[in-house]
Amino acid sequence: MPIPEDVTGDEIDKDVRQELQSLPKTLAEDVARNLVMVARLIDEDPEGAYGYSKVALRLASRVAAVREAAGFAAYANQKYSEALAEFRAARRMTGGVELWPVMADCERGLGRPEKALDMAGAPEVHKLDKAGQVEMRLVAAGARRDMDQLDAAIVTLQSSELASNSIQPWTARLRYAYADALLAVGREGEAREWFAKAVEADRDGSTDASDRLAEMDGVEFVDALDEDEHEGEGDSADAKATDADAEAPEVPEAKAPEAEADDSADDDLVDDEGDTERDEQRDKN
């Protein structure tokens, strides 16, 4: 797959670059450039990112960072079975637990929410950093909702991180998930409050909390461009109608048949009266 010339491979994280040092220099550069493309495209063009991840995987399948990147590319394309396999391979290579929450979410994607809940209660969760533990909580709440345990999902999200006024990278997503869970059980007032709090924390637009809040408030967004186009169409139609009226020839007003009949009757009456007068004059003579 083609790679832009401005991509050198030096853009990758230093820890990943260190992993690639086990490869020959030229090979390491090729792998690095493909990994950069995966990172660039994974949000906007998941299929493209997946393609580059497969190239990197073919070149260096024994590098944990490559397996991890391949896993995230597959995950972004909802290829959950493949993603889970890659995450497991990366975890075996590193022995770390960082991928535990996303592995659990793959289980959800495969229709196994019970397995995801089992993973949420595993000892590995205690080894996660704060961000990982919040992510695991989000996955567990999602699994509860998959199983129609809506109240349990709400309880799962209630935590010190949710109650904190401190804004962290996970705050917006956590508040959003809580608002959405509240709305699912009909607690609209509380849901609106938490959607508003999610908006306050969503500095990078990671959620559509503002749209959800506007929807609850009954606000409708109108595309100004579409509105202008419709107005233009209306003006054009009016102009055409005016032109048609101007070009149409004048048609003389037709005389009503009844009126013609009446006129004929009057003429007949005049003729009859004239004949009577002539007859009377002849008799006198």
C-alpha cells in the first residue's frame, strides 16, 4: 500500500521504536511507517488503517506493538474475533494488562456479555491504572445493558470518578454513559443534568452529548444551505409562473349561451311587434 513521502516512521512512540530495534534497520523503518499510517487513519478511515496493519503484521508479526496495532485496526472495523486474537497475542508477548478492558469489550462484540462481566471481576482489573479501571467500568456497564440489566448498569457507573468535579480524559465518556443509562430507564430529568455535565467535560468532542442535550430540549437544527436551496427553488418556480403568465395570449371572454338566447328572443319580439303595426295600418286604409 502506498505511503506518503512525508511519513518517515520517526513519528511513532519511542517505546514502539525501541521494540522495532530487534528488526533489521530497513525492515524496522517499513514497519514503523505502516504503523504511523494505522494511527493516522484509524478514526477517519478504519478500513484503510486495517489495510496498513495487515502489511505491518506480515512484516513483523513477532513484535507486540504490531500485534496490538493490528488488534485495534480490526476492532475499529468490528472484526471482534480477529481483534481479540491479536490482543491476546500482544498480551502474551508483554505480560501486561493494559489491553484487558478492550479484550472484554471484544467479548461483548461477539455477543458474550457474561464473559465480559467475568473479566470485569478478574484480578487483572486491580492491576490497571485509573484510566484502565474506568474503561473497565464502562465495559461492564455496557455488558449489563446488553443483558437488559439497566438498573445494574446505572449502579456499575456510580463511582468516585463519576462524582468527581475534576476533568480527566475519561470524564466526558463516563458522564455520557451514565446519562444514557438514566435515560434508558426513564429518568429524564437526571439524564439531562448528566448530559449537560458531559458537555462541560467534552473538550475534544469525543461524545455527541451536546446533540443529545439539544434533542431533549426540543431544539431542531436546520441546515442553512439546504434552506437557501429550497428558497431558491421557490423563487425560480415563482419566476417561471410569472413568465408563463406574461407569455399567455389574451383570450376574449366568451358570451354566455343564455345571454345569446335572450338576445335572440328580444329580436323576435321586436319583429313580431313590427308586423302587428303594419297589419293595423293596412286595415285602416
